[in-house]
Amino acid sequence: MSSPATAPPAPNNLKRIVAASLIGTTIEWYDFFLYGSAAALVFNKLFFPEEDPLVGTLLSFLTYAVGFAARPLGALVFGHYGDRLGRKKLLVLSLLMMGGATFAIGLLPTHASVGSAAPVLLTALRLVQGFALGGEWGGAVLLVSEHGDARRRGFWASWPQTGAPAGQLLATGVLSLLTAVLSESAFGSWGWRVPFLLSGVLVMVGLWIRLSVDESPVFKQALAQAEARKSSATATAEKMPLVAVMRHHWRDVLVAMGARMAENISYYVITAFILVYATTSAGVSKQTALNAVLIASAIHFAVIPAWGALSDRLGRRPVYLIGAVGVGLWMFPFFSLIDTGGFGNLLLAVTVGLVLHGAMYAPQAAFFSEMFATRMRYSGASIGAQFASVAAGAPAPLIATALLKEYDSSTPISLYVIAAVLLTVVAIVVAKETRDRDLTDVEPSDGEVHAKAPAAGAPLV
């Protein structure tokens, strides 16, 4: 018979938990991607007006990359307290921080009003966004993974992952609508502020939903056992989650980082850099590029749960490899289609790219959750995911734009993504399959994770 911690939760309860994680991640990614789209479209003119257009875009993407630099710090802080205090409390805090920073960006004065102080303030708020997002992802996927039915963990845990395309869809949709109904001067004057200010309303909705769910039963069980050990006469001090991760799971952290390279870099090239490449090199209008990303993001949202379900049947590694290899093979056709300047080809390029990306992104939540023991899972999953983002997602649009400026060709950009794919393939090949692991039984031992119950008297961390 299943224990309370491993028994499948009631369907309605699980759906509410999934909804709470999804709404939160959607809002957080809406805020994050909104900045990326604005960086490609208007921030170069509003905050760096004295530079030529492409240099201004580079500087704008540099502030975009700064947000990634804060994500590892967010992962460390939120992971530590999430493993000590619980997933729910930290998820509420991350939502408030991200929403507050985004709302404040909508109120910022531009370079024309306050000069060089404008990009400084913009960068500071971007740091807050990155710090909050560094703590959001791990908590959201763990809340679902630790509640969900183990047999369908890949499917259920993939739903918080759909928050990324949902946030992209929402951010791009709002920007696309505004650019369609407003003149370019009106959008540059005040229209760009509207989607940032809208974040305040979305946060209130997300906060109401997120406060309604219970803490993870797997975490509560592990916490109760840790408290019981503290009261015993032979109790030893519990190690900090970060120290425990580095001792028992350092190989898993490296695998997670390698797995994210192709996933992260390809995503930001496909969704953020494309707004630069399509409008400057392919002669596509801003509205056309936004519409292509909008439609492709809707398809991306739909296929992620399907890839997650497939990972429950085939395993996390095979599905992940399909996505990584597929993205690598698609890069040259991707840019060739965009170069034609036709909307149909542009849409095909982005859609296929995001569908293949989904094969990596969907199993990632369950895959990373299953690597780490409960009392260090928030820290381990967050560190592995967010430290990789500094080397992968953070500089991706910046590097791609610099390569375009230097070589005036998409070939170096394709090779850049393919190099990331090779790193990811190596990481997945050396990784161990995690699909059949029981999250309540996972125990660290000499850098490995074993899917068996601990011996009597062994500590559960």
C-alpha cells in the first residue's frame, strides 16, 4: 500500500496545485520575457538613445543579461530557505518581488528625463527580477513533483514548465496588440509602459491562487523526520542544504547545468534574438515578427505536456535527447527560412524550433526534481538550473547580436547553438535515468542517488 506521501493526491487537489504553480510561473515569465521583448524593440531608443541602433540593442540586451546574473544568487537564497521553511512561503515571496520590480519598470523615467540615471535604475530592477526568478522555478516544479502521482510525474511536472510559453504568449500578445493599435510614437512615448503596469493586476490574481494551496507532503514528512532527529540524544547538526548538495549531488548539479545549455541558449535565440534578426537582416516588420513568436508560443504551450507524458513512457533522457539533437539539426534551416522574409516561413522556423525545444523543457522539471534528496531538492534543482542560465541564456541574445554585427551572417549563430547542443548531449548521455525514482526514498550517497528506502536508522536529508 502506498504511504500518504507517495499516494496519488485527489484529482481536484492536484489540479489546484498545478494551477497555482502554473499561474505563478506564467506571471513570473511574463515579467521576464516582457523585458526581453522590450529590450529588442524599444529600450535601445528609450534608455540608450545616443548609440547607433545595433549598439543600442547590444547595450539593451546587456541589461537583459544582468537579470540572469542575479538568478544564481536567487537560487542559493530561495533554495536554502525553501529546503528549511518550505516551498510555498518562498514561492509567494518570489511572486511579490518579481511583480513589484516589473510594475516599477513601467513607472521608470527614460534617458530623456533623467539622463544616465535611467539605465542604472532599469538595471537595478532587472537584478530584482532575476533574483526572484532564480527562486521561482525550483519551488514551482517541486510543489507539483512532490504532490503528484509518481507514475505521471513527467506529465504533471511539465505543466509549470508551460508557464514559460504562456508568459511569452501573454507578453508578446500584449506588445503585439499595442504595436498594432498605437502609432510608433505613441508606443515609444507611453504605450510600452502598459504591459509592465499590467503586471500589478496579474500578481494579485496569482497571489490569491498560490496562497490557497498546501505545502508539499513530501517536504512535510522530511521536515518532521528532521525535527525528530534533532530531539534524539545522538543527533548531529544538520548540514546547510548548499553544503549537502555539493557533498552528495555535485555530479547531478553538473549534469543539470550541461542539460540546460542547449535548452536555454536555443530558447532565447528563437524567441528574443529573432526580433532583432528578422527586423534588421530579413527585412520583416516588427509586427510580423511578434505575430510569429505569438503563434509559435501557443503551439509550444500545447506540446510541452505531451512531451512530459512521453517522458513517463520512454524516460527523461530519451525525450531530452530528441529535443537537443533536433534543435541542433534545425538551426541552419531555421535562419534560411527567416531569410526568405515570408511570414509562413518565419512561422514555420519558430514553431519547429519551439516544438523541439519543448522536448528538452518538458521532462526537465521531473528530471531535475528526481536527482536530489528532499531536504536539499530545492537547492539542488535551483542551483543546477540557474547557474547554467548565467553561461547559457544570459549572454545568448547578446552573443548572437554581436556575431551578427561582426560577421553579418547567421552561420556563426547556428554554430554557437550547435556547440551548446553538443554539451547538452554529453550531459544527458552520462546522466542516469530517473523516471522510476520515488521522491520519498531518494537518498544521497557518495555523489549518487539511489532509488531505494534508507536502512533503519539512516538519516533522511
